[in-house]
Amino acid sequence: MDPRISIVTLGVSDLARSTAFYRDAFGLPLLADKSSDGISFFEVNRGSLWLALYPRHLLAEDAGVEDRPGSFAGVTLAHNVRSKADVQALFDAVVRAGARPVKPPQDVFWGGHSSYVADPDGFLWEIAFNPYSWIE
Amino acid sequence: MDPRISIVTLGVSDLARSTAFYRDAFGLPLLADKSSDGISFFEVNRGSLWLALYPRHLLAEDAGVEDRPGSFAGVTLAHNVRSKADVQALFDAVVRAGARPVKPPQDVFWGGHSSYVADPDGFLWEIAFNPYSWIE
């Protein structure tokens, strides 16, 4: 696995409020052409990392975990790879190496191909191919 | 505020186990000279971001929040600045702009100067001067 975090996603209770907060209070640059009423992306670290805001219950649903404090931190870290085949290969490799499989690789509604694994504390990593973003 | 996340810190229940997991299962490069028995740092995104592992109860203590699921996600995002004075100036600015103050700027035991604010969902951002790391 390349040492890379592509996206830090915060699961928020009010997307419009949090988007305004990060844009106005923190002054982060909203990626308007990538964002929508349903998700917000901000470009940080000179474009090498995105901060995403997504409704918390939908983030839990995307990972296939229960949206309960204690079982879901409300934060995910995404590691994007270059192809669907790379998602499967990396998912298999890290699960063999000890990561807990949470969601096997599958196509997702937004056009990507995504999987989730968990670290020993249950922190979620999404391993995904996202045809709309590639950050290296 | 410059659009920058310097460090993503995961509050873990067993530091040795999680350090082994990220080093061996994920293959992340441990910054051995920056890490210790008490904290682990990994360099990601070509050196522009660190992933830190720190005992969860100590991370909560550092921020001055209760270590309870629901009130503490177990993750913090650090935004490092260049001086103690910059910590105070940025803390004041984001609090004026609507961030919730959690811990006012103060010297901390490891030699830095640190503060915490929270976003609308309580996600914690550390605004800090760290004389031992500067990533831009």
C-alpha cells in the first residue's frame, strides 16, 4: 500500500451548516465543481488531500456499519487507487495482512468502486477507485 | 487559515498493536526518529501529512475533553503554524468566526504550544506550534 491518504471524510449532522463553517470560519477552499447538495469537498495541502463532509448516517451506510457512537467514529480515511482491479488487489492484501474486512469491493452509485476495512480500533479506511478524482 | 492538515491523529486503545498494524499490514513508513513508546508517527502523502497514533485516553486528555463515545470521536486533525504567536492569532480568529473554543493556547509538556477548537459536530482541530515538525 502506497503511504497515502486521499480524502479525510467527516460525517456531519447538518451538511449545509458544516460546509458554511469550513468555508467561512476556517476559510477552506470549497471544490465547487466536485461538491453538491449531498457532499462537500475542500482542497487542502496544496491539492494533495481533500477534506470531505458527508451526512454521518450516509457515511455509516456507505461503509455498512451501524451509526452508533462507540461503533462508528464518524470519520473515514480514503485511500484511492487507479483501477477497480487495484481495489480488489489491495483489499485482499491488507485483509490477508490483518485488516478487518468491513465491505468487500463493489460498484457504488456515484460511479466508483469501493471497499472498507477497519484497523484494530475499528477506524475505517475506504479503499476505492474514484474515476472523478485522482490525487497522488 | 491556510488550507492545511498537518497531522491526522487516531486515538488507539493499544499503541504497540496499532503501530504494528499500520507498519506491517498497511506498510506505512514509521518515522522512527520522531516516534517513541508513547506515540507513533507515519509519513504519508510524500511527507506533506503525518498519520499519528496516540493512546485514546491521552488524546482526549490533551484536548481536555471527556473520553466518551458520543462526545469524543477519537480522531483529531492538527493544523500546525510557525510560532506561538501564530497559534494565539489563529485560535482567536477561528473562534471569532464561529469555531467552539475547547482548549486555549498553552505550552504543553512535549515542548510545543497547542490549542483545540471544535467544529459544529464536535470534531476536534488542534492548532499548534510544534518546534519538532513543520510540514508545509
